[in-house]
Amino acid sequence: MEIRLAEKKDIPAILALYKQLFAEAARMQPYSFRASEQTEEFLLRMMEGSDSAVLAAVRDDEPIGFAVLLEQTTPPYGCLTPHRCAYLMDLAVDPELRGIGAGSGLIDAAKDWARRRGLDHLELNVLPENKGALRLYERNGFEPSLLRMQYRF
């Protein structure tokens, strides 16, 4: 398995993984998420952007996982310490191939991408119901920094 920048030929496989990711989010939090499909235009924009990247975990020349990264800056809010960071927008690994190191490999590559850009940290959001993802992120050094809460009417 190798981790590399995604290429245009990887888009169909990544779109299929996105479909699984969105379906899983919808199962975990149907109030907030719905099963959907990602667009090729979005992936191309992230692949070609100067402040973004799409990484692919590839086995036998077929993507089995991906990560989407976006450079961000702290909002101009007086109480916040200004930072430039990498936001791990999405990470997914084929459910049949989890546990072989693809997720950790993608995280390591995301950390390297952020370091090469001189960014201060890597951050992400994760659904609290997604226990497997929580374990993966904690094993890779992530720790909670903010808790988002919601009151529904």
C-alpha cells in the first residue's frame, strides 16, 4: 500500500468511498446528515487548489481510502490565538479494508502535508458515534479541543 496525491484516474473510486462515508454519517446522525454523493467538481477543485489536497491510500493501483485537506486560518476574533492550520475535511477507508494501516497512513501523510506548508496544527471534526474513527484519531495523537453541542426544537 502507498499513500500519494490523488490523481484524476482515482476519482471514480474516491466518489464510491464518499458515498459509503456519507451513508455511514447518515446512519449515525440522521438528523444532521443524509446519504448523498460527492461531486467530481468538488474533488477536482480540492485536487487542483493551491490551499488544498486529496490524498489517496492505494493498493494494487486502486484507491482504498482518501483524505481531503484544506488550509485554513483562525477567524479574526479577538479572543482567539491566530493560527494557520490544516483542516482534515474528510477521511475514509473502504470498510472491508480497515485495520491494515490505511487510515494511519493517510493521517501521517496529512501531517506531513501540513508541516511542509508551515502550518501550526492539523484539526478535524468527528461524529461522537463514530467510535472506530475516534480510536484511530486518538491513536494518532489527536485530542479534543472543542465540543460542539446542539439543542433541537
